[in-house]
Amino acid sequence: MPDIPEPAFAEPWHAQLFALTVHLNESGRFAWPDWAERFGATLAAHGLARDLDGGDDYFTAWLETLEKLLAEQGSALPEEAGSVRAAWERAYLSTAHGEPVRLPESDEQAI
């Protein structure tokens, strides 16, 4: 039986966050060198200078960096990010295990 390669990302949200960041970069929202400098500063601020395995600590820092960058640009204000985060939290807490998480239409319209 051939070896099956391990997934490139440990969690689906890691892949989604990475893809979103690449998309924003490719659509001209920010330059990659600026992104890399900001992300490095976030990692250093959290004491994450050690080798990381691409787990939650790494992608939580990645998300923090992206949120700060978008807030500075006025593209996604912290209050808006908090509202979206709260809507997703309500959705996943009320979703049966194994079912896809969906935002109710009322939350989608508010976003």
C-alpha cells in the first residue's frame, strides 16, 4: 500500500486562513514582505521564535497579524471582527457534532 501524504495543514481553518491571506495579497491588499515582517513581529511578541509545527499557536498568531493589518487599513475593524467571531461561536456551539457549521441568516446579514 503506498504511503498517503499527511495533510499540509493540521486543521481546516489553518488552510482557510492561509488561502484567505494569499488571496488578499494577490489582490493587492498588502505586499508579502510587509506581511512577513508583521507576522515575524507577532511571533516574536508571543515568544514563538522557536521552530513551530504549523499548529494552532502558529495560526492563532497568523490570524492576529491579519486582523491587525486589516484593522489598520480600515478593511475590518476590531468591532466587526468581534461580531463575526461571536456569530461563529454561537453557530458552532449550537451545531451538532459532525454537522457543518453555518451562520444563521440573521447573523450573515449583520456581517
